[in-house]
Amino acid sequence: MRNIPFFNYPALYENQAKDLQIAIMDVCTRGAYILQEDLKNFERNLAKFLNVKHVFGVANGTDALWMGLLCAGIGRDDEVILPSHTYIASAAAINFVGAIPILADISSDHMIDPDSVLKLITKKTKAIMPVQVNGRTCDMHKIMEIASAHNLLVVEDAAQGLGSKFMDQFAGTFGLFGTISFYPAKLLGCFGDGGAIVTNNDEFAEKIFQMRDHGRNHQGEVVSWGINSRLDNLQAAILNTKFSNFSEDISRRREIASLYQMYLGHLTKIKLPPSPIEGGINYDVYQNYEIEAEERDSLKVFLEKNGVRTLIQWSGMPLHKFSELRSQISSVPKTELFFDRCLMLPMNTSITNDDVLYICNLIKVFYGE
Ligand SMILES: *Cc1c(COP(=O)(O)O)cnc(C)c1O
């Protein structure tokens, strides 16, 4: 029997141990801890990669969201539409600027459904927050169209979307701002918490620059209210090292998705996520591999008994299941059904082709196919 964890945390270090040791020692011997060269380099590298004007490293993806909303001027009693299929952090960020999270449903590809968004727009709606979940970018052209027709801001939670594209444009770069998370298990993970805000808007960028560092401007003078939410320079150095391998990591994730597709595509009792296509409308990077499965709970137990750890996203708690937001359940019927069926199979750069084959064979045995 194999033992396949859902995510291999020690591998984050082991895969690049030598380079990471050098990077960490280098930062420590220089004593370069806060807002130093490594952070600036990382922000520059990421901005270049994403083809975006500004990137700011911040303490985590959740801070990125609420600071972004605050600097976008979203506040008391404003409504922000987001999918129920997201992490509580997306809604918490909206809550903590005094605004109201309004829950939209998902389409068949598990992304926010533009038709559902349309139905939820009221006089109070201020912004749409698409969530680029599982390493896929939703139909951002439709979202941008709706936003401009109704004079709404678009703020992207791309915590899970770094490197994914819609019509050749990267997740996080469509609206006023996008946010990214460097939580260890995310596509680009650091050794603790980390996040970023990306934007093409100069005025907004200046606000974030001050907000994350006590309201200080480029001369170091305090000129506005701010807080302390900076990405550690040490984490930035680690991210720079990891980033040098990012394209290979994405290719590997897409390769694993192709293998799942090849081995499981014909099964009738499960539905796979969209497969990786070259030159298509979507370019998916597979933060997660989330399937829909009949007899989901029994399948999960069966896989676990055979050494394969799977997860139900958000611990089975999409936003509409929280008591604060429960009254909105009627607007998300597809999400409600989806959460009886969804399951994430292992998807990360430390599983082998043989691991994937082993997992797929178990699933075939389970369904007797
Ligand atoms: C991980 C995640 C966040 C939060 O990011 P942190 O860095 O953990 O604060 C927000 N939204 C989504 C969709 C996420 O997956």
C-alpha cells in the first residue's frame, strides 16, 4: 500500500534545499529583514511575470483582500458579490470593512456564474469579487462587462490563481486589484504566511504602499492611517528562490491533471474538472484537482483506507453554510448540490506518475469499472 498525503509540507524545502539554505543565510548574514532588496526584487519579478504595473508583498492573502477593499473605498453597507464556493477569508475581508457579502452561485466549471451575479445586483452593490478558485480564471470578460454596465468595481481574489489565465491575461490583473496568497500549500508557497496585492492603478497603488507600512510615504513620513502588513524580506527571498522553478511547477501540475483525465475521463460516476488545453480560452494551473463524485463520502473513506488522503474544500463549509450567511442559501442551489459531491484528489509537485496511477486504479475499483 502506498501512503500519499494530500500535501507534502516537508517537500517544500527538500526539493530546493541547497538553494533555499543559501538564500536564507544570505538574508540573515546581511540582517535584511524588513522592506529590503529581496522583497523589492520579488515584487519586481512578479510584476514582470504578471505583466502588471504594481505588486506589493503583504503579510497574507486575507490582509491583501481587506486592505484592498478598504483602499478601494468599499465600506459601510456596500454590497459585494462573491461566490459561495470560496474560503471564509474572502467574506471576512468584506465584513471587516463594514460591507455585506452577497453570495452568487457557480457554473458547471465551479467558477462564479455571471448570470447569478446579474440577478444579485441592487442599488447597494459596489463591487464584484470573482474568486479564481482551484487555479482557474473565470470568464473575466463577462464579469468585466457586467461591472462596466452597472458601474461596479471588480476585485479579484486570486489567492489560488497565480499563473492561470483567461484569454491570455493573468488572474488578478483584470479589475482594480487582485490578491494572491503564498500560504505554504498554495501554488507558490513560502515558509509561513505571505500574500500580495497586484494592480495597474497608480493612485490605488500609492494607497496600498502606505497602508501596509504604517501610512508611510516613499520618504518614510507618516501621511495617512496605515497598519503593519508587510511581507517579510526573508519570505520574499524564499519566494524568489521558489519562483525560479514556478514554470516547471505549473507544467508538472498540468501534466498530473492530464494523467487524471487519461485514467478517469471515461468513468460515469465522477465528473472531472476541465482538462488542461494548450492555446484555449482558459489556461488552468491546478491549485487543486476538484472532482464531483457519486457516493463521495464512501469514496473518501475507501481512498483513505488505502493510504490516499483527499480533502473536501473549505472543510465542507462554503460560505452559505455559515450561520451569518445561511439566509442566502436560496441564491446558490448549484453550490449546495456541489458540496454533496465535491472532493479534491492529491495535486502537487511531489506526487509521482505512479502515485496518480495508484489513486486512479483505486477509484476504478471503488466504482467497479
Ligand atoms: C488561501 C485563500 C485565502 C486566504 O489567504 P491567506 O494567505 O491564507 O490569508 C483567501 N481566499 C482564497 C480563495 C484562498 O484559497
